[in-house]
Amino acid sequence: AISGRHELACQVLLYPMTDVVSPAQRFVSRVDYGGGDLFLEEAAIQGAAIAYTANDAALRSDQDISPLAAPVPDGIAPALVLTAEFDPLHDEAVEYHRKLTQAGTRSTHLEGEQTIHAFLSFGELDVARKHREKIGAYLRDSFLATDTQT
């Protein structure tokens, strides 16, 4: 704890959008899977970017608004980055995981093979159940590690 505040034990990023400043064509997964046939379409991604930035075009072009474009902050919490193989956001999430790792931040990447965006929501699928269990174990281990440090 710093000045009565607690540091984050970890961050869990589920199929995250990490770049709102680059054109969609920068990421092969956006081009290959963003057509809408596999649940999430590019128009919805752009709509989320607009909502995230309160429809402020200047803010959307600010590098600091996108974790993938901005520098990794010193002391950022360890991360778990979950991706889906056929998700338009796949490539930028994997790239962000690599960026964290290269910056010396502990980052774990889990990939739902043969899955689409939001697959964790699909209740009884074995892949969803398996990854929910892995996320739960990651959270448990992160919180236990934090408890032993205090």
C-alpha cells in the first residue's frame, strides 16, 4: 500500500481493443474477421471507439488513448490477456501482450482456439468453461501473491 492506497494485483483483459488510433487495415485479424460473419464486425469496433472517446475525434487520434500506441507505464500490474482465434481484435491484443512482456511486465496470454469474440459468454461450451477456470485460477493466484506481500 502506498499512502493508504493499494496497488492493483493484476489486470485481466478479455479480448481487448487496445488500439483506437490505427487504421483497421493495420491488423490482419480486423480485415479477416471484421466482416460480421463471426459475431463482431468492424462497424461495432469503430462504434465502441467513438463511445470510448465521447465522440471526440481529436481524442481518438491521441496516442495516449490506446494502450498499444502509448508507452507501458512503470509499475503497471501483471496482465492476463485472453484472445479468441477468430476475433477481429485478436492481433492487437496479442501485440499488446508482447509489448507488455518486452517492457518487463509479467503478462500471460491465453487463446481460445477455434473461438470468436465473447466466447466466454457461451455458457456450456467446453472452451468457455476451461478458460473461465483459468481466469479464476489466475485471479486467485494473483490475489494470494498480493496477500503474502503485505
